Amino acid sequence: MAKETQNSKQSSTPVEELSYEEAYEELNQIVAKLEAEELTLEQTISLFERGQNLAQYCTDILDKTEMRIQQITGEQVIDFDSPDI
């Protein structure tokens, strides 16, 4: 029961007030709920929308972090998937 309260509390927090780690954890919880539980259509849509917002927020943080690293190092960040490595 405490876990449900914690999850409800997390999902009521505005996305912009979450740290990257909190947003990523909540996103993982949403994915698990969408995959494992039988939800009403309204619940599914609500969770999906929250998940989309969290995913965009996490992406924005990562993009800003990459730009910051580029500014600090004065170099272009190397793509780890690049075949040149």
C-alpha cells in the first residue's frame, strides 16, 4: 500500500521538478505498469501521456548535458556507436 502512495505521489509531481534519476525511474515504472497490468483505457492513456512527457524530459536533460560537456572540453562528443572507435 505504501508503494501505491509513493507511485501516486511521484506521478503528481510536475515533470520539471524531477531529477533525471527520478524521471527515469518513474518512466520505468510506467512501462512496467503498461506491460504487466490490466488498466482501463483512461488509465492507459494517462500513463502513456505521462510517460511521453517523462521520456522527452529525460532526452532534453541528456541533450543539455551533452552540449555542456562539449562546451567544457571544447571538443565534439564521440558517439559510442560510431564505427570509427
